Amino acid sequence: MKTTLWILVTCLASSGAISAQEMIRETHFTGKEITTIQAEGCWQIILSQGEQTGVQLSMDTRLKPYYTCQLTDRTVHLNMVDLPSSKQSLLRTYDNWPTVHITLSTLDGLEASGCNRIQATQPIHAHHCSIDLSGVCYITDLSLRVNSLQYTQSGVTQTSDFSVTAQQDIQLNVSGVSKLRHASLCSAGTLHINASGMASVSAKVNVHTLEVETSGMAHASIEGHAVLTDFQESSLSQLDISKLEPNRTVQQHISSKP
């Protein structure tokens, strides 16, 4: 964890490029079924979906001994192992992190820790999808078309421009000092948002049933449309529903927790 935090601080502080580098490019698991991703360390992960599945990997040759990419039971495992302090300067800017392009069959699960940066080049279709972010990971431009979604965000992670269309339920749990910003959430079922700690959530919704619970010093700002609503807000948390369309809300329940 100390290595991960050092790398993050260095990336934020540095604006210069490192010395010229030799890159290695590899292709793995072509045509194999890929449904799940588990990533640790510092990776730039780019997702797409298609019949021609596989993984394309690009990194500085000097980092190769400390990064692994494996496929087990349809799960791609990305790891950073025992990076020595003498090599940490190689990761001082995001552009120097290993980049992995993953073409998925579907996305059943995404679990990321450390300080990974994740994005998608197209909408990803799946049945039930589970996403778990921790550490200082960052997701942007991720669009999901799913039956249902279980989403957990903790630590100091950030997600922006996150779009979900679900046939059934969406469950979002955001904690720590995480930020979920500019989310677009549509569901024919129930959307449940739980914000705790010092987390921040801003979302535009179009759902049948909306349930929002805030605790600790969390902040949630929700706008859009919902037919049924249920809100629970603790004394120190903030819940802004001023832009939630009242003309579509036929049942509303608001309670305050001590």
C-alpha cells in the first residue's frame, strides 16, 4: 500500500516525462472467454466487447519483471509484484503505466484496487455485473447495459461519466472519501444508493423506485425522475433532491436518522 500511495503522489506532482523507454507489446488469450477482471497495482485498463476476445499489453521493458497478466476460469488477473524502490520513478506519470486493452465476452465482474485507471471504448453489455473499487482507482467513460448491477466504491476512488441502463435493480454503495460524479442511472426496477463516510454522489436518474440513504458526512445530489421514492438522511449528511421531478413522484417517504 505504501508503494501505491508513493506512486500516486509522484504522478500528481510530476509533469515531466521520464527518459526514453523501450516498450514491449504482447497479445494474450486470443479467442478465450473473458468475463471478469481483477486488477491490483498501477494499470491503465481499456475495455471493449466483441467476439474477437483477448488482451493486448504494452509496457516499459524495465517494468516487465514486476507485472503479471494471467487468465484463470474466464478471469483476467492483473498484478504488480514487488516493485523495488529503484524502479518506482518509472511510474511517475500516468502515461508510463502499463496499458492493457481487454476485449471481453461480457462483464460479470470488475474488481480493482491500488491506483488503476479504467475506461471503456464502447457500451458494455452484461447480465448481472458486479463492480468493486478500492484504493485510489479511477473510472471514467464507462457505459453499462445490464440486467442488474451491484456496485461498491470505497477508499479514495473516483468515478465520473458513469452510465448504467438496467432491466432490474441497481445497488450502489459508496463509502470512504470516494466520489461518484456525473452518473446517469436508468432502471425499470429499484435503484438503491447508500452513501456513507465522507463520500460524494451526484447522479441523474430515471427509475421506477428510488431509495437513497446517506450517513456520516456523506453528500448525495440526485436529479431526474422516479415513481416511488424513499429517503433516509442522517443529521450530518446532506441529501439534495431539489431537482428530482415532483410531478412523477406518487409516493415519497423521508426520514432522518440520528
